[in-house]
Amino acid sequence: MSWIQQPPGADAVAAQKAALREAFGGWSIIHTTDTCRWWAIRTGQRARLDGRLLGARVCTELDADTADELHVKLREVVQAEAGAR
């Protein structure tokens, strides 16, 4: 087969992933089709500000039931890290 049929809503998921990636560039955004869960992951190396580690409490993985919920969690982490500078 030369093409792969996408499940219903695949375009919406792709658009939501792209929006999250644009808003939170240091994070990898994943949507699992088997559980329909959302994930944001980054390495410890990416979890740095100005070349310094943020401290012992560095968030490197988040999960959520929806893209909107993941966006809220990512925004909270970004705001907390900005206060740690």
C-alpha cells in the first residue's frame, strides 16, 4: 500500500502537536493512539536555563488526558522555571 489511512481526528491531533511544539520548543510532544494520552518529554540537558541546571527539581516529563491539559502543565513548568532564574 502506498498510503497510510489516518484515523479520524488525526489532522486535529497533528495541529495540536504542532502548536504545542511551537509554544514549548524544548519539549518533545507525543500523542499515543492506543491510550489517547499526551506526553511532553525533555532530557536533563535541555532542562537548563542560561547553561545552568535549575536545581534538584527539574521536570523532564509530563502527561495529560488532553492537549489543553498538557498546555496548562507545560505553562506552569515554564513559569516556575522562569522564577528560578
